[in-house]
Amino acid sequence: MPDLRQRTAPLDHAATLWSPRPDFASVTIERDGWAARSVTGLSQCLVSGNLAAARKAFAPDALEMGLWSIATSIPILVRIARDRALIVGHDTGVVPSGWRPEGFAASDATDLYAVVEIAGPAMRDIVAQATAADLDSGSPSATVVFAGLQALLYRVDEQAARIHVETSQATALWHWLEKLPG
Amino acid sequence: MTARRISGSGASLSFSFDGRPLQGRAGDTIASALLASGVRIVGRGFKYHRPRGIYGHWTEEPNALVDVTRDGRTTPNLRATTEWLTEGMIVRSVNAAPTAETDRSRYLDRFARFIPAGFYYKTFLWPDWHRFEPSIRAMAGLGRLDPDHEPPADAAPVNARCDILVVGAGPAGLAAALAASRAGRSVMLVDDRPEPGGSLLWNETEVDGVGGAEWAGAVARELRDRGQRVLPDTTAFGVFDHNLVALWERRHDQPDRQWRVRAKTVVVAAGSIERPLVFPDNDRPGVMSAEAALVYLKLHGVLVGERIVLAANNDRALAAAEPLRAAGAAVTVADLREGPVIDGVHGASGVEAVTISGRRMEADCLLVSGGFTPTVHLFCQAKGRLRYDDRIAAFVPGEPLPGMAVAGAANGAFSLQEALDQGHAAGGGNGVAPRAAASGAPLSIKPAWPRPGSKGRQWIDFQNDVTVKDVELAARENFRSVEHLKRYTTLGMATDQGKTSNMNGLAAMAAITGRTIEATGTTTYRPPFVPVPFTVIAGRRRGELFNPVRRLVLEAEHRAAGAVFREYGGWLRPAWYGPGSAFEATLREAKQARETVAIFDGSPLGKIEVMGPQATDLVDYNSYNTLSTLKPGRFRYGFMLTESGVVYDDGVTARIADDHYLVSCSSGHVPGVMARLEEWRQDRFDPAKIAIHNSTAGLATLTATGPRSRRLLEALALGVDLSDEALPHMAFADGVFDGATARIARVSFTGDRSYEITVPASKAPALFAAMVEAGRPLDAFPMGSEALLLLRAEKGFLIAGKDTDGTTMPHDLGVRGPRDRRAGEYVGKRSLFTDDAMRDDRQQLVGLSVEGETPLPTGAHAVDRIEGRRRSIGFVTSSYWSPTLGRPIALALIRRGLGRIGETIELVHLGRPLKASVTPPCALDPEGARLNA
């Protein structure tokens, strides 16, 4: 066989450019005024269609959360669009995906979204770098672009924000946080 | 010019300029330190290399551009008037060698008549402009870039909101901020200087009974005490839609910040900029702005000359005479409102004498003022229109804009009380505005615009070396509008963006063309107001934060297994594993995959759930192939077309239940397919009856492919009947892995027996480990994407976008059934019947085989000849060395390809001729026996 090896490897900078995906089970960031951690163990279910029926089926006590709302307990229904929401913290077990006769579709999303919490007095300054959304005015939808990524943003406390991003983009969010100065 | 320091104190700082060691002090700008050291020549003109000195005091400075080295790193083209001096700074002039004072290229000025504006449009054309270009650019550049200076990505962008954003902390801005704050509004006040006050800092004034500077400090303190944001050293450099204002905050011991502020109201209190007078040799070092002389005296304790001539056409500038005399200079005042005219300046390296109306006066400094131009930039960026007020010889804001107010000198209000009143009103103030001690009269000015046809060289744009004669030349060449004048002469295009030259330039053109100044108008105002460092604009999103790739849940496992990663479809995926080159590893994996069993991470492949009573209708409409006849538990392969009938993507769709489908697609096309499904869901069907969920990231898919793949699945014991009767090719069944549903699908991209196991992403690490363990006795191994791309090519399986282009339709790929027979509507259907779609010479996907061992170059064009001329009839889309077949294989799009099977065709690549035979796309196992082997 002839020597057909490539003389150059222009694509292989990819190997050194991207730093490794963190172990989300254990990583934390501790800084002056804020800390970040990955929140594990939260059940999540994506529902579309008749949201009232979906809530009734999975989490009748769920409080509805919009942008920057404070969730004082779970379960919660995080509003995404007029006819879409993410139910978080329900205890009905893994939801099989599919259409329900009450008029909604459900897909288990426990592994679809990673959840990152940023907490501390400086949390608001961090969030101000990540999104231009008008937090004080809020919005019925918790969807924002956060650090360049599609995300859901609400709070669990005055000084603790929760961000849901697709699992495949959680690494990008974490690196953005890690590289914050200070 | 004998500029020198006469007062004040501060820690002494050492620095150098053009190699000369000098002393400045804390609080100096580079410019004030140079003046204090008596440095006269700080640079050379852009084209003619005439000596230039410091003209102004702040952002309007056109001459004193310098390269600054701090801590071993050099930043080019900084303005000496806005850079603060630090210990050990190395400052170099630009566009001059070896120094500004002894520039070698100063002889260029003798050839000035051959290099007027636009000379490069007419000269140096033969034989080839490019031969002259490098030398001309080298002689006419500015600073030098330091390739080692890579600033870190640490300038954080911050988003903020407020009721009122006040730009400028001079009297008008302070009054506005104070009024708004006391009225209970949230206020942001920004000023590009380190202390608030603006013109209050260098004029003798009193506001509300205290000195102007003291009042400014008190206002700033009150604002801060009330929790308002006061940002010094901050420039508002651009206004964007819906009152979004961009700020550049300079910080000394920390990285700069970019603020993006959305304000309900923006108050532009940005002051005004003094413009020069235009007369012969007005560019000599020692000719300075009168206001600048006052600023250097008051802020830096520097007296700019001993024997000063102060020539001005307005009373505001003439008022500088007294403070300069009190500081010890002999000042001769020429009030140009009364008729005198500056005939010229004498002294080639700097002012030695000035002749006014025939009378020659010895002087070491000529201070000039042609009037004040309101700084209306932000108003105009917001699309505000200007009107010309000839009482003050200035363009001022015309019709107000909603959400924006302009106050003070920026609004043409030059007296202190007017500025305070306007600011107070703009801030929505109740009660009475702050009171200035002197009531102040409006500006008294007699316009002194450039006179075309005068003799001598009279400079309008110092930085780009544009004279009145150049404006006359532009008019003669019929570039008479201000926008054409700008681009033909480059007047106003330098880093100072015409702050001191635009008005004089347009007034000159007005006089030449016999129009009024108002009719001539201004050029378009665009951000940024001052040059803003790229680091500030780019923020932190660089390197891997710039366009982050998606990550596999199994990334750590792949790294541990020795994966080398590449980017595919926006994901970071293993390209191959283990040592060796890409070529060696890929061949090894591809060969072994057909012998034992390969484990492949296929998680990024799209998994889009379409659910609901109308899911079937949507899925059918979206697909070229009918899917409604698919039975639950089965897959079907097909295409998705654009409305133009072009293949957008290919993939398999699974039917999970009557009202539940899983649409798969290329990993890079997931957002596109989601968007198109969503569009049709909303436009054509009842959104209440369909839901589309993108579950791609929540599910992991691991594929076992190869002759031993079934044995691997059996060892995993997932609780599924793996016989070919129960689970034939293109079917799926649900089993269990570690308490979670594991869907096992028999789909093959390699052409060998394959099983794709899909589990919730959190189960992926355990599944991968189980597969590796179970695969040990079977010589199982992890396989990367490069090998997979090779294996599928052996089977003639296409990659959308690689083996198809923007014209490829499904029948070009040999799939004619739906076009010929499918009755219902689907996306792109009607486009398949256009004349172009029905041509008989379309490019069709075929295989190519060659003699010898060298694969064809991907992208090589197949050619034929028409009357001796070569033309392309297609190109190679995929090409590999096949380890299984022991020969090269290729796929190509060739005109009439499917009708040429068996023919030999010619190809060309980079001038080399090649030959190949046309074959069916599938080179290996066309009967598909390996699927069930």
C-alpha cells in the first residue's frame, strides 16, 4: 500500500483546544461572593400542549415559575412557551415519552437538562454578565440566552439562581463560569 | 515653544519618548508630560511627514498618536492626550523613523504637489499597482503591531438597566443626573474623565455658591450615596436600537469592562469640541486649541508657551487669555470678530512667529479657536436629524427623539446657566435648576470658515493630511457631496473621525459649491465615538468560549480510552482511538470493524420526538418517503427535502406508537430539522394536536457493529429476543438496562450487522463499561467517526451535504419511487416536476473505481470535452482507501452518472489528468448479506 498519510493535521487542534468535560457529580466553584455547583437528582419532565392537564397528571402542587421567579419549594412548573413547560421535582418516577389523551405530550427530561446553581451576594453581578434580559420585570417564560446558550433561568432564593441548559452544553456553561475573573 | 510645568505636585514618573528619557508626574496624560518636558514635535503627518505637535487635550486630538510599551507589551496608535502616564512607559511616535524629530521621510513634503488627495487612483498603476503598494503602505502607516501582544480575554461585558443614562458629567449632565435622582429615578452617570465636572474643571465658575469643581464632586457624592451608579473613565461609544448604549469603562488595576445599558431615557450631555482655524501652515507644532491650553494649565499645571498669540473668532475662547497671563505668559489677543486675519505661521519645526493682518509677532505658541462644535454623535447615531444654527455657527440637534434628550453645549447651549437649566429639565427635575454665579451670555461668534482659492497650504484634517486645496480638487473631480468629499480626500476618516475637521471641511465645500452649510450637511455618524480596543468588544468569548462545541456524556470515558477528538456537526467526538496517525488508526479500526465488533458512540444523532393525533400527518408531510404506512416497532430510511426539492437531510424515522414517531437526522442538522418540523406544525396543522420534543441530548446511543455484534448484545442480556425473526433489520425493541428502558434498534450505517442501544444519558457510562467488558472475549474495540465515514462509503451510503450538494434531488440519488408514485403532498413535491428537475443530464450519485492504489482527490472534477474545450461534469464527493477491499473507493456526483455505469471518465485535479470507471455507489456486498451475517 502506498504511503497515503496526511502531511499535515489541520483539524487536530480540536484535540488541544477543548478542555475536558468536568465531572458534574462533584465539581464546584468557590469565589469571592459567589459559588456554583451542579444540582443533581432533580426529576424533570418536558410537557407540551394542555399544561393544566400535564400539571394535574404529574405535579398538582407545582408552582408556576417564569423568568427570575423564586421557587421556594418543589415541584415547580417552569414555563418555556405558551404551550410548553418543564416540570421539575415531581415524584411520579420516570415518565414514559408519548402523547396523553388529555391533550399533552410528555418526555422524560431528567437527563436532557443539566442544572447549575449560582449562589451568593455577587450572584446578580454574574448573571448580569450572562444575560441582558430585564430580570426585575421578569417574564412569563423562563427562557433566556445565558452566556450565549439557550437556558431556563429562575431562582430558588433571593441570592441563588438556577439555570437549566441542555446536557450537551453544560460544559460550555461551566467553563464560562470557571473563567470568570476573581 | 517653551512649554513647561509651572505648578502642582504629584509623584514623579519616569518615561521615555522616542528613546529620550523624560520625567512626568502622577495625574499626567502622556501629552501633558510631553508638554511639561518641552517636547514640541510628537509625530509626523500621514502623507507628507510634516512635523506635528500636540493640538488638543482629549479625544479630539488629531496629531499625537503613539505606540506605548508597558510591561514589555506594546499597544499601537494610542492617543497621547487620553492615555494616563505610568512609571516606566516607553512611548514612541508613529509614522516616523528614527524619531519624530529626525524623521527620514520628511523630504516627502517637497513632493507634495505630486501626492494630493486621491493620487493613488491615478498613479503607480503601471505595470502593476501591487509592486508599489507595500512601499507606499510602509511610508504611510501609523503605529506598529506587536505580534507577541495577545491581550487576555478578560474584559467582562455587563448588562444594566436604568431609568436615565446621562452621558457626560459636565454642568448639564450633573444637573440632569441630580434632578433625576432627586425625582426618585434610577440613574447612571458616565464621563470619560476620571473626575466629574467636565468644563467646570478648567473654567472659573461658581454653582450654587461653591466653585464649579467642588459642586461637581458634591453632586457625584450625593448620587453615589443614593445608590446611583456613577462611572468615571467611561466612554459611551455607541447608541443602538431601542436605547441600547454601549459603554467602555477603563479600569486601572483590573480589566476594562463593556457595559450594555438599556435606559428608558438617554441624556446626551457630551459637551462640544473646539475646532481650529484654517490658514496657511496651520499645522505647525505650537499651534494649539485655546481650550487645550486652559486644560493643560488647570489640570496639569503646564503652561504651553511664554509668548502666546491667542487668535479666536468667539468670546468663549478669548476668555482663556486672562488665566494664561496670570500664569506668567505674555499673551497677545487677536479677536477675529473685529476683522483681523491670520496670514500665516513662521517656523518650519514649530511656531517662531505669527503674522496677522500683515503684522508679524514673535511667538512660541499660537492658540486658535474657530468655534465650538456640539458633540451630537450619540443623537445622530440614534438617527436624530441636525439643524444649522447660524447664530452659533453650529449644527445642533433638530427634532427631538423619543427617549433621548440633548442638553448643554452638545445642544448648542454654551452658557453655564443654560447648560444647568437644560440638564435639569432633561432629568425631569422639579423645582429650580442649580444657579450659576454669572448669568452668562450666549456664544458670540463670527464664522471664520476656510476660504477656497487662498494661497498657501491650509490644513483641514491634520491626521489624514487633507488641505483646502484637496477639497477644491474633490469638487473639480465632481465629488461634491460631503460623503464623496470624505471618501475621495479621506477627510474625517482617520482615528479622530473628523472631530476637529468635519465642520471646516464641509464649510469649505459649501463655499466652493455655492451652497449653504445647512444644505451641504454632515456625513453619517456611526459608532464607535472613539477607537475601542477589540478586547473590550470581544469580551470573554474567545478560545473555547467563542463557539463552544457540544460534549458527549461519555467524553471522559472516550478520553480514558485514548480518543483523539475532532469536531463533527457541532459536537466534539472521537475521530479515532489510540496512537498512530489519523490514517493508520482509521484503517485499523475500519478493518477490524468488519472482522469483530466495534463500539461506536452515536449519541449526537438527532432524536426528535413527534407526538400527537396529527403526528402522522406532519411526519408524512415532512418526509419524501411515506411514513404513515410504517408499523410500530419499525424504522424507515428516507429524505427530507427543501421546498425546492433539494435533499436537506436523510435519516431513519421510527414509529413507536400510532401517535409517536422518533425522527432521526444528522447531528449537525438537528436545529434545522426541529425548526422545519415546528414551522409546519404551526402553519399547516393544528398545534394543539402535535408536540415536537428534541430529546437528542437526554439520550445516549451506543452502537455495536460487526459480525460479532449479536454476541455482544446477547452478553449484555437486556431482556430482548435477539433472533432475526423477532428483531429483523430495521426493527427495534425495548429492553432494560440498569432499571431504565434500553431501546435496541437494528439499523446499520456500516452495512454490517449493527445494533444501536439507546438509554437515558445518565446510564451511558455504565452501558459503555458493560459493552467493553462483554466485548473483551469478542475482540470488541471502540471505533471513531473517521472509520465510520470510511465504512459507510464502502457501502455507498451518502452523507447529506458531502455526497449531495445544493442541487441534489432524491431521484439524483436513484430514489424515484415517491416522486413517481406518491399521491399525497409533501415538502418539495412540486419542485420535483420543474423543467430543471426533469432534465436528463442531472448530476447523479455514483461510485468511481480507479486502477492503481492512489485514491482520487476529494473534490476532483470529472470533465468532458465539447469542441476541444473542457467542462466539468461533476466532482468526487468522498474518497478513501478501503482496507476491506484492498483498493481505493470513491463516490461522486456525475452528470448522467447512472447511465454511465461501466464507462471510463476523465478527471482533473490541480492540473493533473486522472481516469476512473463509473460504478454503482455500493462497492461492498451489494446484496446486503453482511447485514444478517
